[in-house]
Amino acid sequence: MNLETERLRLEPFQDSHFEGLRVMDSDPGVMRYINQGIAKTPEETRESISRVHDRWEKYGFSWWAIKEKTSEAIVGAACLQYLANVEGAPLEIGWRLIPEHHGKGYATEAANAIITFAAERIGATYLVAVADPENISSQHVMKRLGMTYKAIEQHYDVPCVVYELSICRPG
């Protein structure tokens, strides 16, 4: 399901996003807080697109490619998924951006659209976000989203800061 914001269109990962996703996956700067800084191979990017497609089919949510409406360029990716991909765990929102698009508010804008989607389409009342403790930029986004610090916990086999958000459902 596509999501729209003022400046962005979020599209579930598709094969047509491969080149844009490769820009992120092959950039050690983007991967420094993800995958222990190891860039993904082209095959791993293709596998992740396939895995995400399967999760969309199974759950009705997963990863979106973030496209800038004016240029149609992929500027990042964002997700709604079970924390650490453990079915039944709390729902997690996450994001990553191509470095040249940092500081434009895209992560916050995309995450807000996903929070609305999670509340209205999935019925979520509680979300978390996790980050490497040194990833201060992501923690700033979490705070801008109204999330509050919970703890440092082990997820994805590494220590992560965890922020949480309770969503009040209307009615």
C-alpha cells in the first residue's frame, strides 16, 4: 500500500526499486549503524526485496521505498515490522536515508505517515523504534515523533536504544 505525504511517496519494495536501494545498501556510511557497517551485496539487496515482498503478503506491512515526489528519486527506506522480525513482538518503525538527503525532515515525515498507517490500518496502539546507541540522528527523529526513551535492550543481536510511542485511537 502506497502512502503519500506532502513531499514523499512511500511504495512497498518492488524489483523496480533495486537501483535506488542499492545506493543505500552499498554505502558504508548508511550501513554503519546497520549490519555492523558491512555493505550488502547486490544479491543481498535482491533477497531483501523478495523477503519484504513476502512479508507484505503475509502481514500487510513491511518496508517502503521513500521517493521524493518532485524528482521520483529514492531518498531512503522506512518500515513497520515486528521488532527484530520476531512475529508477535511489538511493532517497530524504522528508517534510513541516503546521506545527501539527511537533514531535510524526510525520516520524520515518512515515519509520521507510517504511524498513521499503523494506527488506522493495523489498529496499533503501541510502537517502538530502535537504534544503535551512537546513532544520535535517529534518536532525534524518535523524539520529534513524540517517542520517549524506554531502555537499552538487545535486539538484532546488538545493544539498541529503544524508544516507545503509545497511540491513542480515536473514538
